[in-house]
Amino acid sequence: MLVTDRDMIGARSLDVVVDAAVSGGVGSVQLREKSAPTRTFVDLARALGARLAARGVPLFVNDRVDVALAAGLSHVHVGQSDMRPADVRALMGPAAVIGLSITALSDLDADDLARVDYLGVGPVFATATKPDAAPALGLSGLAAIRAATSLPIVAIGGVTADTVAGLRAAGADGVAVVSAIMTAADPAAAAAAFVRAFGA
């Protein structure tokens, strides 16, 4: 999963970076816009969602259920301080795909887990991408969460191609990547390196 950050791409177009990453093997994209005005966020989500749908790649909207609904998208990812998963499910419907961020074993709430489709677990390693990130879980923390739930887990936070094997061994079903792809001179090659590492 590629998690976007437009602040990292300089003068390049978001479409160009995302298209290249998908060509390299990214299987899903999460549109994260922490400071964009709502109208801008909706326009971006609608356009990028259509662009990715044509390639069979789902677009998740980070945090903003209202933006996902306005853009006609059925995939959303929420954090611990966002709308409760039960409310997200009620608004998005039974067919929606909902992800939930888990930053500690204590975040695993039975009612929340019953409403979501996968967990974004992290940060596993220290990361500068998200200044307000929780303390790093480490591989042992990831493994403890893996042991406590059967939901698919996407590991995030300081992920590199070199750490993918360890993440898989600790129970991750996938990885979410921000800076290692968004800042890469060749996003397609960067994405392909993750795909190779995960498949190895």
C-alpha cells in the first residue's frame, strides 16, 4: 500500500508518482491529505480514484469518511482518534472496505475489530514521516498484535525493503510505505523493490 504525501514530491505531479508506483507493483493506494481544504481533498480523491479504478487498484481515503462518500469511493482508513469504526460502517455500508490504525496492543477493541476489514499496525519502526506518531512497536510488538487478531495486518512506519522479511515473519500480511516511494527518484523501481522483497 502506497500512502501519499504531496509534500514529498516537489514539483512532480501526484498522478505521475502514483502511476509509476502502481506500474512498479503497488496494489493499493491511500490518499492522505492532512491540511488540504475539503473541496481540494474531494476533487483529488475523485480524480485519483477514477484513475486507479481503471487499473484495478483501490484508493483508500485516509481519515475522512465524508470525503470518501463525496468522491464515491468505498475504501477508507481511520485512526484511533477518528470516527468510530461502528459509525464508519453505518455510513459506508456493508460492502465498504475499512481499515483501522492500531498503535498498541491496547487499541484492540472487540467492537472495533468486528467492524473493520484490516488493521494498519505501527509505527513498527521509528519514522519521521508522521511527527505525532506513537512510539515504535518493534517486531515483537507487531507479533503480539498478530497473535491477538485474525484480521489482515498491514505494517507501517519506517518500512524499508530490507525490513520486509522481518515484518512478514512477525505476521504482517502487507506493508504500507510513504517516504521510501514518494521521495524516490524512480517510484516504479522503489515499488518494485518492495514487491520483490515481500515475495521473496
